[in-house]
Amino acid sequence: MFLKEYITEVYNGVSSLLKGMRKTGYYFVHPKEIITEQYPDNRAHLNLAERFKGEVIMPHDENNEHTCTGCTACELACPNGTIKVVTKFEVSPEGKKKKAIDALVYRLELCTMCNLCIVACPSDAIKMAPNFEHSVFDRTKLTKVLNHPGSKIKEGIE
Amino acid sequence: MYNQTEILKDTSELGAEGELVINMGPQHPATHGVLHLVVTLNGETIKKIEPHLGYIHRSIEKMCESLTYRQFIYVTSRMDYLSSHINNLGCALLVEKGMQIEVPDRAKVIRVILSELTRIASHELWLGAMAMDLGAFTPFFYAFREREMITEIMEDTCGARLTMNYIVPGGLMYDLHPDFQKKVKAFVKQFKAKVTEYEDLVTNNIIFQSRTKGVGILSAEDAISFGCTGPVARASGVSCDIRKIYPYEVYDKVSFNEILDTAGDSFARYMVRVKEMNESIHIIEQLIDNIPDGDFVGKTKNVLKLPKGEFYTRVETARGEFGVFVVSEGGTTPHRIKFRSPGFSNLSALNHMAVGSKIGDLMATMGTLDLVIPDIDR
């Protein structure tokens, strides 16, 4: 009785191991079904999703104009204090005072990519960009000013 | 320099005669995070296990008190990061329940599909990591192959692979990606074809079976008294699926089975999770062709204010019951918030399950508990 149990156990053990090894052998002779990609080598054909949340950017058009009105909705929506909007008053040629942004300071090191600022923005001035390689040697470089130097607000955006 | 008799004297001072205290963790490959177990041994037999928590405590509950009802949802992704979508859903359900916000049908169906995808992804990762704890390295790659398809679907639609934050009170943050249905169908097809590989590689493997069968037995009474939920309790025969008992969203309109087992050992917990993945696939198949048209987010006020009172909602995450309890004073932020996380209660049963077994079996017991340490510490 004991011998019979022992032999069935050995048989089951060997057969289950062979079954597993057959699967491994199948992939050994079918290397095309293996999906591993080597990251730094595949940069050229890296297909990142268009919605991938990597960092907040402010798109500018060819005239160096953005659509940010400086309403601070993003600053209020942010849970971590990542965004700071510095505003100034622009004086138009007619002598009218108008609020505009001086700098939209974005601190990447605090950002959790929760997307709440993008949802809160009423004029679609900021959006998420699929850039994920953020490593720098100095952490002060992670504090960015999103509006380009010399940029101004697009005509007709209130 | 110590001589041998001095060393023996030192160790015997730590406990009673013949006892040995070893520290497992906080940096241990099998604890999947910074869990510190103080294990008292008699030879190789476990006499006592004392989990030491707090290595990754971030005071999330206190942090949530300073965040508004829109902002506090994203923090819960950082608790049980493998089922972050379901955590977010629980918090959004609480705000919707408290403020009586109508959620469009489209948003409800999409939330359920994504929840089930999250559950499969979590169980896949658990399957690979648990097999790796027991010394089988290959299943890790097979499990991650299918999980990768889910993370790609999440990346397309939600914009992130792990901490999605796709849910807002009242619906979803933005609409589905146009390729969503096509990709989910491709995933379902591949998953059904490849799930037999897990049977060949892991379930029928004689080494895996002899290491898990009869190890870490938890009876139904103990599962209830320790407050275990999820697959851990269901493997002991306790019916506790929140999706069945208190259906939320559209779970009352889809047909699925609650997987139960009575053995209560590590192998039963393994089988419950593998069968649950098939049930999740069944739910997705029912819903994927029937996503209703319409808005993806309901009408909400700009500033959310919960009325004065106490609110509690619960959802079924991949690990068990996740509960959110909020005391509101009527302001824009919660007065007090408490999360009931499944991992904490499941960990409390570990001492009871492992006492008397060998230290090698502790890996199997702990692996099938499916512990996520940030979920325990918060």
C-alpha cells in the first residue's frame, strides 16, 4: 500500500513537472510570442498613450500666445500646492488695466499627476504631456515656469 | 570576541528556554513591502508572530481632513495601489450618496468594467508574486504578460497605469478611449486562451500543491471573529461579497457567482482567486457590448459640501471590503475620515493561522493573504 502511494506520488510529480516544462519549452522555440521589450533601446518606436499623465505643460501657438487668464482655478484645485499662479496687471494702450499671468510656477517634484488642475481649467490652457523621463541632477530644475518668456494671452480669451 | 557558550547565553535571554526570536522584515523579499514580523520560533516551529506596523505610515486619514471632497479621492489610490480604481470608486460613492448626486448609466457601467479589470490585474500580480514566494519564478512572467494588457488599457483610457484617479464625484473624469472596447475584447480573448497555462504551470504542479494544501488553515468562525473579508474569508466558507450583499452601481444587473470554498487552507485561497478572475471576465463580457450612450459625468455643483452627519459606504476590492466613513460638519472638507482597509483585518489573522506550522510554510500563508503594506499602514 505504501509502495503504491509512493509510486503514484512520484508519477504525478514527474508528469506535472514535465507539463510545466513543456510550456516553458514551447516559449523557448517560439521567441516571437515573448513580449519583453528592452526599454532604452526601444525609445524610437515607444508608443505612449496620448492621455498618459507625465507632466503639466502649457501649449503655445506659433505667435507665442497661450490661453491662460490667470484665474487660479488650477491652483485651488491642486491638492498638493504644486501650481502657483503669479499675476500682474497689464495696462493696454487705452489705459485699461487687465489681469494677466506673470508666471505659472509648476513644481514637478510635488505633482502626483492627478489631473484635477486640467479638469478645473476653464480655458484649456494647460494639459498633460506624455513625457516620463524627468530625472535631473539638481532638484531646483524640477521647478518650472510653464509660460514661455515674452508670451502673452491670445486675443478674445476672457 | 564571543565564544560559543556566550552566544548561546545571549539568545536564550531573548525568550524562554529553547526559543529563538527572528525578525522577518522590514526589508524582506517575501513581505512585499516594509512589513516587520517578529517571529518566535521553537526549532523550526512557529510559536508566535507579532506584526510591527508603521514603517510606511503616511497619515492619509488625517491628510484627507484638509482636502476637499474632490481632492481626497486621489489619495486613496496610494493606499491599496493594486486596486486603486476600486478605492476611488468607494470614495466617490460616498460623496454621491451624501449629496444625492445622480450618476449617468454610462458612467456606472464603465466604472464596473474598470473595477473588474483592476481586480483581474491585482489577482494576476498576486498570482505571480505568490508563486515567486514559493520558489517558482516563471509564473511571474506569464501573469505579468496578461496584466500588461490591462495596464495598457488603463493607460489609454485613464492616463496612468497604477494610480488612475479616473473617477470624480458624479461620474468619470473624461470619456472612454475610442479603442477601449476593441482592446478589452482582445484581452478577454487572450485571457481565456492563456488561463490554462496557469493550471499547467501552477495549479497542477505537485510541489505547489504539497506546499499549500493544509497550510495556514483558517476556520469560518475565526474568519468572522478576526473580521477577514474578501477571498481570505470566502476560502473558509464565509459569504461576504459586497457585490452580492450590498450591490452598488450595476452589480445587481449582471449575473456572476460568488466563489466559495470550505477548506480554508492556502490552496483554497489560491483557487478562490483564480476562479474569481474567471467571474470578472464573465462580468466584463456581459457589459462590454452594452455600454449605454449619454453623458459620462452628471451635473454637480462647483463646490461640494456634504450635509452634516455621518456617512459610510463599502465596496469590494480585490482584497475584501473597503469601507469609507466620513463625519461631516457641513463644510467643504471632512471633519473626520476613517478607512476600513481589508489588509489590516486579514493580517490580524496571521498569528492564528501560522502558529504551530513550520517557518517555511509562513511564506505560503502570507502569500495567500495577499498583503499590500500601504493598505495596512495608511
